[in-house]
Amino acid sequence: MTTPGQAPVASVAEAAERSHFALRRAVVDVAMGLLHAGVLSHSGHADLSARVGPDVVLIATLNRTRDLVPDDLAVIRLDGSVAEGDLGGMSTEIVAMHVEVYRARPQAGAVIHTHSPHLLAFALAGRPLPARYEPLPRLGQAEEVPVAPSASAVIELIKARPGTQAVLLGGHGVLAFGPDTETTVSLLVALEEAAEAELRTAVLGRLSAPPGTLHIWGMAAGERCAMVAGYPGTRGDDHVDAYARAGAAGAAAANATGQRPPPAG
């Protein structure tokens, strides 16, 4: 028997269950939004988590081989243990990375990891992503996105860079986080757009010079790559460099003399 104004226990339990399902449904909708935005790799891989309590998060892996449904999401504690559900083959390294972000950033409400193609290019090159694209500061990323050389270095980098809401994972992809799932998805989309624009801008800068002139594009770890504008047989979307044409010696000579190396072969 219940006292006046007190909801029956069954109703409270049902309300909690409905609320829990609604949270799962919301996370699934956000995950599918990533897929539809076209910012994922060909495999459609993404790991997404959302905080649903002080010490628990929902987490799941998305890919193109199957539809994600609410029951696919597992509940994990911030110590990494599984409270409910199945991790579905998600690596312990990825789970630990999500958990550690929440521990390092108590205000974080969502974490997303993807292999978005243009961001992956920056990650593979070990190059930080500039924050020149206008939407980035509005979404909390007012400084360049740093590169963590390894998974073990991610959390220390996040702690050392309190102004960043994303980290490029060297050779792996990107990790983005924010106050909620919607903001974090918007940030990830803007980051991928920024990476694509930066790469296209580099090509346009090369093509805007008079034919036969040499451009120098700073690459990862200070490596300098000689890029030739107007080289015969190249197209605007080709990232052709003197190393590929004539080897390192030819590129060095071209860099010193301002002349194009002869085509290989």
C-alpha cells in the first residue's frame, strides 16, 4: 500500500526503465548521425560513450556491418569494469581510454573515437590540426588539436592541454570529447571538415604558384618535402613530391637550385 502522493514501486521502476531506454536510444541516434554525416572511414568504425551517472557510462562500437540498437550498449564503471551488457569485442585499450578521459575531464559528458579519413591523415603524419576553421572555437576547440604519439600518452596530453577537446592519436585516428553527445558529434564533424579543408588548401597553395617554382611544405617532425607546382603529368588533386619523382637526392638538389628534378625512368 502506498501513502497519498507516493507513486507505486512498480511505476517508479517502470519510469526508471523508460528513462534508461531513452538514454540508450539517444546515444544510438547520435551514433547513427555520425554514420549519416559521412565523416567515418569506409568501415564506418566508431567508438562512442556517454556519461549516464557520476561513475557510469554507456559505451558501444559502431560499424557498417550491422545496425546499432539500444541493447548493444554496455554500461561500464569508471574503474573499467562492466556493470551491464557486453562490450562486443571492443578492445580493453579503447575502453580504458574512454574511462580515463572521463576521469581526467569530470565535465565531459561524451567521448567519441573514429578513424575519420582526413583526420587520420594528420594523425599518420604526426601533424597537429590548426584551429583556423570558424566553427571550431564555437565548439570549444580554440587551439590546435595536438598529436599523442601513443595511446599511453593520450591522457597525459589531455591533462597538459586543458584547452583542447580533441586529440589526434598517432597512426590511429582521433579522440573527441565534450559536455554532451550532440556537441561532441558536432565537434567531430567540424574537425573532419577542418582537416579536409587544410589538406585542400595545401594543394591550392601549391597550384597557385607559377609553373616550375618549388614549394616547401613542412611535414611531420620537421621533415621538409619539396612539392613541385605545374610538374608535367600531375593533376591538382595529386600530392606529388620530388621524393616520389627523383628520390631524396633529387629533391635535395631541387630544393637547393629551384629546378625541377627529371622524371624518374
